[in-house]
Amino acid sequence: MYGSTVGLSCRFSEERKKMASYALNFNQIKRRFFHVTLKDYDIKGKNGEIIHKEGEKLTVKMPVKATFHKLAAVQSLDTSQISLDDAMDTMAEVVAETMSNNLQKKKISPRIISENYDFEEMSIFITEYMNFVQGVSKDPN
């Protein structure tokens, strides 16, 4: 009886060694990103000439939990319950927070969003970004 217990113990040790060979390194996980090109804009040069600037390109990362909940809440925002100004301010805050989570480490302020993007554009960004997030969560690879 004693000999069979030792054999059993050896088998478990070998299985533990096999299981220990699996590792997860969060630094090596395949990541997916949402690519955004901000609007083009014009600025006045030193001599009053108009200089056209192309919109900055951002590589937006997946949202953290708090941002995801804010995005979901904004999608179901009932504009009949609040003023359009409040709705747009809320959307601008969420869009800015989402866009600021980018590989370029560029911070986007809610003021920049609210001054340069209208209600429709912010809605489109939120919808497309959420479609991206949901698509990634459904894809097993």
C-alpha cells in the first residue's frame, strides 16, 4: 500500500510540472486598437495667412471599466429628461476621456470636443467605438 501512495505522489508532481509550464504575460497579449483621425482645422499664421492642419491621428486603447460604464450610460441618454447643453457636455466629457486613452498619450479636453464636434459627430464616435469594443469581446482570438 505504501508503494502505491509514492507512485501516486510522483504522478501528481509530474502533472504539476506540466501545469507550471503555462504562463500568461500581460505584456505580450495581442491588443486591438481603435484608430481615430480628428478633424482637419485651419489656423492663422503670423502674417494673418490661413494655415491648414490635418487632423491628428490617435490610436485609442480598449476602455477601462469606469469608462465603459460611462459610454454605455451615454448611449442610453434620454435627451428629453435633460437639456441639450447638459447632454452635449456629458457626451463631450465621455468622448474626451475615451479618446485620451491613446497610445500617443495625447490628452483631449472636453472643451476641445464640445467646441469642435457637434452632437451627431459625438454620437457617431460613441456608436462606432462601442461597436469596436463589442466586436473585440465577441471575437475569441
